[in-house]
Amino acid sequence: MLARTADNLFWVSRYLERADFLARLIEASRRISALPIAYTAARDEWKSVLMASGADETFFDHFDIADEANVTAFLAFDERNPSSIRNCIEFGRANARAVRTALTTEMWEGINSAWLELKKFETAHREAGRIDREDLIGFLEYVKTTSSLYDGSGYRSMLRNDAYYFSRLGVYVERADNTARVLDVKYHVLLPEQETVGGSVDYFQWSAILRSVSALTAYHWVYRESIKPWNVADLLILRPEMPRSLISCYDNIVRFLDALAAQYGRQGASQRHARNIKRRLEGASTGEIFQSGLHEFVDEFVNENNRLGAEITEQYLIG
């Protein structure tokens, strides 16, 4: 496969996974902001959303106040934000269009329909001069549905070859980054200084975060008790049965990198690095993570995950 084709497939999946994450993050933050207790106790809620999305520095180049209206507009529709939902869908579609013959009909139609829906929403927004809340809710749901349809169509209809492997790698590298970032920001930014871990504000915020990664029901199935930060960390970091956990992502990353190595006849830096990350996750425990610092653990993971992305690019995606 041409490196350019592999790069397109990898980034289509990353962009759609990122769009899905941003939609979930906006929804979760709107839930927290709607709670009466959050109005008086939560600190820098919308700034924390920017931090979780990695858009905090870019945002303040264009806005002075990180409130709901500004942050939502910037993360959802602003062309000046390279990682806005709008740009993720447009960039994803551009990459998909470049490799239409490597995608199934269902995959292409899903992302193309999302782009057409985006254009209709943008037109309505310009005409109204504002973002209607009900329309926004509908749009965020559509984004999540589009990502699920693309993901599901790929799983159900693609040949299990290198095109499929690169597509799945994009999903799991991006998903691991998103899960780690939302965990880190919640623990260090969202909880107000005057609140205790396990208090009422903490409970509602963790609930919203679990909802943002579709893990609230899974949490209650696994732990069968009230929400506790160490259990949430265990679920989202160390539980292989949780699809968005860090270890689950790396189970899949290692599997697909090994499949590429088998197909192309050689191992490389990305395979070795992915296995090292997986081994560290397998050898970790929640107690050790909290003792050494959740922020430090997650920060190191994000850096190592970024390094893996660079190694995949160097090994496979540059012609």
C-alpha cells in the first residue's frame, strides 16, 4: 500500500474519533453546567473543556472569556480551531475522498452525509446569527451517530487487510489520547479546591465524565457501588473489558501493528514501543497510580502515545 493511502486511512479514523470525543465532551460539560451546585462550586468548567480538547492556547488567541457560548462555538464550528468538530469532519471527508476505493460504500456515504449535514447546519447558523440549543443537541447526536456508523461499517464490511489495520490504528491511537486527557483534566481542574474527593460536586462531575466516554452503565455493572475516583481510574485505565480504557486501546494497537508487521514481513519501532506501553499498563495497579500521582501517570502516557503516533508515521505513513 502507498504510504499516502495509509496516511489518509489512519487520519480519517482519527478525525472522526476526535469529532465524536468533542461532541461527548461538550455534552458532558453542558450537563455539569446545568447542575445548580455547579454554578456555585465548579471552577473553570469550560476552561477545563478546552484543556481536555487541547485547544486552550488557540482559544485565547481569539476569545477573552471561556464561557459556554464561546467554548461551544470554538470546539464545534470554528474554522480557526484545527480540531473543531467542523474541521474534523471536513478534514476526515477530504482524506476519505482521496482513498474512496479503499473504503466501502457504507463508510464513504456515512462521512459524506455528515459533511452535507454540517453544511446545512452552518447555513442555518449563519442565517440565525446564533447557535440554537436544540439544534446543537441534535447536531452533537448526529456527530456521534456518524462516528459510530463509520466505525461499525468498517468493522462489518472491510477486508481484513492493511487498509483495515491502518483504519483501526487511527481509531485506537486517538481514543487512547482522548480517554487519558479527559481523566487528567477531571482530576486536576474540575474539582474545586474547597471540595473533597467523593463529595457531591465530585460525584456529579465523575458521572458526567463517565457519560462522556459511554462508561456510566459499565461502571455500575463492574463495581456495583457509588462512583469513586479510584474505581473510575481503574475502569478507564486498567480494565481490558472496557472498550475505551487505555489498556483496551493498546490491546488493539498491538494487535493491528503486529498484523501489519506480519503482512509486510518486518517489525519496527512502533511495534516495540506499543508492546512496551502495553506491558507497563498490564503491570500497573490503581494504588500505585494514585500513590505516584494520576496526573504524572496520565501525562507520561499522553507523551508516549504521541511518540507512538510519530513512530507509526515514520515507519508507515511517509513515502
